[in-house]
Amino acid sequence: MFRRLPVLLLLVSAFVTAPSVLAETLLVEGLAQGSASATQRPNRGMSMDKVAATWGQPAAKNSAVGDPPIARWEYSNFVVYFEYSRVIHSVQKR
């Protein structure tokens, strides 16, 4: 029985370390570009007045719909979503 112990330990260690040896790296194109452009869009919590003062009037304003009311402003490079009068999300256009 004691002769089989080293073989058993070797097999167990091989199975434990195998997933880390076989791991792959995922590269996402444009990731650096997306994170850099995030600073050039309105941040969550900004008011409509602050967005208009910083980026000017949008190319299109869509009226608020739903409950809570969600409005959408479209600029040339991004779209801003508002809940009531505060930014909840901004999305870069492709």
C-alpha cells in the first residue's frame, strides 16, 4: 500500500495543476480605446444641464418614456440615457 502512495500523489498533483497549465489568454480588441473614451462621455449622476453645458445641445432628444421616465440624448459619438434629469448611462457609438 505504501508503494502506491507516491504514484497516487503524483496523479493527484497532475490533475490539480493541469487546469492552470491549459489556461488560455483572451485578448479583446479595442479594450484600451473603450476605456480611454469613457472619460470623454458624461458620467453617471450628471444633470441634464451639466451635460448640455459640457457637450452642447444633442443632435436629437428623445422624450422620456416609461416609469421611471427614461430619456435619450444622441450626440455624434455617444448616446446618453437619463432617469428623470440624471445620467444613468452613456454609450459610445461605433
